[in-house]
Amino acid sequence: MYNESYSAQESLSSFMYKVYGWMTVGLAVTAGLAFYLARTPGYLEQLMLHPYLLIGLFIAQLALVIGLSAFVLRMNFATALGCFLLYAASVALTLAPIFVIYSLGSIYLTFLITAGMFGIMSIYGFFTRADLTAMGNVLLMMLLRY
């Protein structure tokens, strides 16, 4: 019984390391591409001249999320990875203007605070085995309040 429990815990840890690794890759793709696009005048010019382009990008992101959610269990790894990276790139397309509006320091600080909070909550959940989903409503209310 002890070996089975240890094996399950070990496989869960391995799975979570992979999830965090892929999320890191996705964030790196999004941040890198958004930074590059923010330095590309032609892209920003197209967004300014055609505001419906941004709306179209949001709709495409939503469609990609719905499609990925519906078919992810039937996809092979390469297809799911491609869709995930496509989604990360599409988020970069919509976030690029943020790099023009805000200073890099404030963007870095925001990412650092968000990543730090995610890391702290992950470590807390891992070591205490607490179900943190109940905190979701409280944290959302705190977010909306401030």
C-alpha cells in the first residue's frame, strides 16, 4: 500500500512539473512575440487603422479555446502542442499594444508578482494537499475590490 501511494505521488509530481514546464514555454512564447510585435511599427499601425482586427483576434482566440477544450482528449501530443503554441502566439497578438502603453519595468513587475503568487500557491497546495478551489471566489472578490 505504501509503495502504491508513493508511486501515485511521484507520478503526480512528475505530471505537475511537466504542466509547469509547458506553461513556462507558453508564457515565454507569448511574452517574446508580444515584445517583438510591439517593436514592429507595421503591426501596430494595422491595429490602429483597423480596430476590428483586434476584435477578430479576440474572437479567434475564443474559438481556439473552445475547439481545444472540446477536442484535446482526442488529439495526439503534437497536435495539442501545436494548438497550445498557436494559442500562446495569438495571445501575444492581442497583448502587443500593452508593451507600447506601459513601461517595461511595470510589465516585468506585474509578471514577477503574478508568477510569485502562482508559485507560492502551488507550493502551498502541494505541501498541504489543500484544495485551493474554494479560495477562487474569495480571491476573485479581492481582485474586483482592488
